[in-house]
Amino acid sequence: MSSSAVSAVAPSAGAAQCIADSGADSGATNSGARVRDDVKGAQEPKLYPDNEANAYGVIKDSPRMPNGSVLIPTVFHVVSDHQLSATERTRWETLIAAQMKVLNDSFSGQTAPNAANSPFRFDLTHITYTVNAE
């Protein structure tokens, strides 16, 4: 059937009423057929039988490790094209300490009012320094 033949067919009385009720003729967008609010006793169909809906809707609590209970040993590797001076090393160690604070604050839920506290914390165990001009 060609598309011109389909467009020539007038909608049924029920379809015409749906179009009029949805505002489709006025250019309003429609998210699909819905039960009108003013219709008493009408209900939306259920997507699942009650027993299946209950199974899908229940999220069971699962055991979780206590906050801060997992300590992750952390190593930073600093690569430079020259041997670092004592001042440069101190600067890098200050930057690394600040980054460790960011990691621990983030994983302990301190970065935002609704941030989650987690079991994970980071412990700076070592900093390596490598000279590689390439």
C-alpha cells in the first residue's frame, strides 16, 4: 500500500477523539495514549503481574565493608628530564600530599553534601624519582 493511500483514509471516530483530546491537532507533543485524569475508575495497565513487579522492585541490602576499612598502598612515580634539586623535590612532595588529600577526601564523602563515604582510603607508601630526558 502506498503512503498516499494511507494518508487518504480518514481516522475512525475513536481515533479522531484521541487526536482531539491529545492536542495533536494544535501541534502539542504527545507521549502516547494515557488514561485521562478526569476519567473515574480507569487505571493504567500494569507492566508486570504483582509478583513479578515485587521481584523487580525490591533491592536487597548487601553487606558492605565499613567506611575507611580498606587501605590502598599508593606509589607516585615522578619522571624528570634532570636531577631534581631539594627545592624541586619538596615542591613535588607538597603536590603529591595535596593529591593524596583529594583522593582521601573524595573517597570519604567530604567533597559534597551528598557524596558517599566509601571503605577505601589511600596511603602514600613511596615516591620514586626517575631521570629520563627522553
